[in-house]
Amino acid sequence: MKSVAIVGMGALGLLFGGEIAENLKEGHAAFVMDDKRAERHRGDSYSINGRSVSYLIETPEEYLRSGKADIILVGVKYPALMDAVELMAPLVYEGTTFISMMNGISSERILAERYGADKVLYTVSQGMDAQRYGAEINYTKHGELFIGIPQGSSKELKARLGEAAELLDECQVPHTVEPEILYRMWSKFMLNVGINQTCMVYDTGYAGATEPGSEAYAINVAAMREVAVIAQAEGVQLGEREVNQYLEIIASLDPKATPSMGQDRIQKRPSEVDMFAGEVIELGKKHGIRVPANEYLYRRVREIEAEYIK
């Protein structure tokens, strides 16, 4: 029997975590949050592509009545990550394995620093165009999780990867065990740095950010290319082939949809710019690489966010 705690009820948490909560046959699965959020969301019903669903919501104390968590699925927004890291602390024991579905390349490092690298699988979601507004989620592409571990990982971490894959199989969560997980994560990071930030800054959807000849397209591609150069400095081989491949992935998504940061602008929420341009800028300083497109995007996102409170 497996005990699964799902932390985060955004689009990723509801899509992938929801499938675990609905399909786990033997075990305990619940969305875990603090007292105030739990009180606010108990009994909420969600619409996923028109299908009405509701899920068990528990505080850490309530979850512990069924024992500690074998798997913790992390799907919060980056600004909420540090609070989530502490929220889940009572649920962690030596057998706990973390699966972080978050965008970017930093959440696994943050979890490993707090709880140990031997507990953390590397994960990235890809191929989804889900949009969440309030209690409603709609998508034309569901997407899947890619899970893996770095080359040279311990036998224990390999065993944890196998157990996690079995759980995802059992719960019918679309996934791939990725042998080159760092390459996959950096490729998706490159995509998100370009498309997410561009859609927010230019207040557009996928189509507007990928229209050849437009300013938005030029910024999108320039930001992606900067990530490719930094990835090479970090030992991950990305280049024009990957830029073009991931532009093709964007072209396969709903052209009217917008990614998470575009949704943040619409709903006036804090964005994940620190996880994208912020990370690129810091790595650029580390390696002596100029990143003007990401510096521009970072500045514009902060200006847009500042308008929320006026």
C-alpha cells in the first residue's frame, strides 16, 4: 500500500495528482495544505474538460493519521515553494520519495538541500496546454510526466524510480522514464523561459508568441537561445536543433491558449519569473555569458507585476 501526498492544486496538481487520487487502489492519497487553505477548499468541486471532480483535502496533521508519505508529489507555483517545503516536513521519513512536477531546473535542488538528494527524482511535465481559471481546467493536450535520475545515481535512487514508475502505471498517469532526464529538463526549461515569459510580457497566447517576423517571436527565440548557451556551459548539449524542436511542440498546442505566466498576467498573480529569467541571469553571471533577452523579460515582468497593486 502506498501513501501519496499531493502538494499544490494548480493545473499540474489537479491533472496528474488528481489521476493518482482517483485511481490509487490500495493506499491513501490526499491533497495536503495548511489549515486556512484546507478550510477554504474543502468540498470544492472542479471541472476538468467539463468533468466534475472533487478530492480529499487534508492538513499535515490530518494526513498523518494514515501515516507518513511514501510519495510526495509537488506541484506548487515557484513563489510558494519554500512554504511548501516546510509544510510537508512532518510527512517525510527515510522512505519518502519526492516527485516535483514544477517547471524550471531548481525545485529538485531545493528539495535535495532540505531532505537529501537520495529522496528526489527528477521530473518534468511536457506537451500540455492546460489552463486553469478558478475551479475550471481545460486542455486540448493533456501532456505527460518525464521522470528519471542523473547518470551515476545510487542503486537506492534507481529503486525509488522503479517504484514511482509502478505507481504512475497503476494510477494511469501518462509518463515516460527518461534516461537523459537532465537533457529533457533543460530542454523544457529553455522552452518555458521563452514561451512563458514572452506570452506574459506581450499579453498573448501561443500563436502570438510564435508568429514569424513579430517582435514577440524574436524575443521568444532569443531567450531560448540564451538558455541553450548556458546549458552548454553547464554540460548539457542544447542548440538550434532543440530550439526548433520545441518551437514545433508549441505549434502543436491550442494557439488560443496561453501558458502559466500568461494566465498569471490575466489573473494578476505573482509569476514564476525568478525561476525562469532570474535563474538564467544568475547562471549568466556565473559563466560570464550575456543574456540581454532574459534581462529585458525580467524587467518587463516586474513592471507588469508592479501595476497589479496600483
